[in-house]
Amino acid sequence: MESEHPTLQFSGIVPEEFDDHNHHAALAFDYFADSYEAFFAGSDDFKEQRRKIEERYGKFLVPIHPASERSRDSQEE
């Protein structure tokens, strides 16, 4: 498609800085698609997918921690 409309959710056209929920959705779609692909291949480790999204969002991203790490941290307190 030649259109670069943000609702098409092509992550390749998402600018470096943006404030459009469609751009966030495009990046989230890529993250979830890659994660599901890894999951269906038998993996439950999504470090590579996290690394990609963290690189893309850079300093604006709050670190993603698996639920097991969050529950372990709360047990220590």
C-alpha cells in the first residue's frame, strides 16, 4: 500500500517522536506479533522482543518485568 496513514499500523513509518495512539498501537502490534511467534515456537522468554521495544522507545519506556519477577520482589518486602 502506498498510503502512510497511521491507522494501517506499519511500524516502519512511525516517526522517532510521536503522540498518536495509532503509532503506539503499531509498535505494540509488532511486539505482540513477535512475542506470539516466539511463544508458538515453544519459547516463554521474550527478552529479544523486550529489547526491540525498549530500543525503539528508548528513555521514555518504563522497564517491563515479567510477572514472576514482580511477585518475587513483593515477597521480599
